[in-house]
Amino acid sequence: MHIARFGLPVVLTEHARLSMAERQLDASLVLEIIDTGTLKEACKATIGFTSTLTPVKTICFAYRP
């Protein structure tokens, strides 16, 4: 998987995969959230993306390269 917005590869952690399965989200929706969602700086090492593409506000976190 690759993020078009930043030109970077995506690596999903096991925790992310489990959370996705629990919320019934597929990888293409997660990529869309990252590519189009609102960027939120969580801390120096982590950024988050929020989106309303799902019925419940979804937040995806990513580690800075």
C-alpha cells in the first residue's frame, strides 16, 4: 500500500489490522482517510488523520518517517 498524499509506503501494524477488523474497515478506506482526511499532529513522533467517511468519526494514526 502507498499513500499518494505523501508519496510514502504504508505498513499496517497488527493492532491496526485488528482495529480495522473490529470496525469493519478495509485497507482502501484507511488509505482514503489518510489521503483525504484532516491532518492532526498528535506529537512529534505521531500524526493522526480524522475523517467522517464512516458513520463514526474515524481516526488513523501514523508514525513520522
